Amino acid sequence: FDDKVRLLSHARCNLHPTGFREPFGLTVLEAAYCGTPTLAIKRGSMPELIEEGRTGMLVEDFVEGYHEIESCFDMDRRYIAERARMLFNYRTMTKQYLKAYEKVIDIFHTRE
């Protein structure tokens, strides 16, 4: 764990070239917690995790968009870490899960 944190904290950019619709990019969140921006393909949960231009860059095609990596180098690493901790902490996530469950329960009750 310590090695992962050290590596992510010293990386200039996290590369996330996953081409499928990933439901949640844990590696992107781990990098953000360490203050490291991410260059990712604009699919799945990436637009939700990455604030384009502030916490990373989103590209349609990784090979053609690779030049955007330099945009990540000067991003505010403190902002990236603070945003990740604010949006993706256990309290916030618990509230979001409860809202989702309540919505499902409401839908179930309206069908009865």
C-alpha cells in the first residue's frame, strides 16, 4: 500500500486508457487522492470522476489524444486531492447509496 501511494504521489500523470465503459475507475480515484491528475478516455464513469482541465483530461481516443498529457503536468495537485476527498469519502458515498436505495424502494412501492 505504501509503495502504491508513493508511486502515485510522485507520478506526473495517471494514464487510464481503458476503452470499455468502466462503471467506476478505482485507479483514477486512488490517483486523485494522491493529487495526481489522470488522462483518460471519455467513457463510462470517467466524466463523473474527472473535472476536465482541473483534475485531468478526457479524450475520445487515447492515441490521438495522448498530446493532452502535458496539460496534466501543471494541474493543482492539492485541488485534485481535496476534491477527491470531498466527493468520494465514506460519508458522501453512504448518502448517495441511501438515496439510490430509497429511489428503488419508491419505484417498487409504486408498482404494487
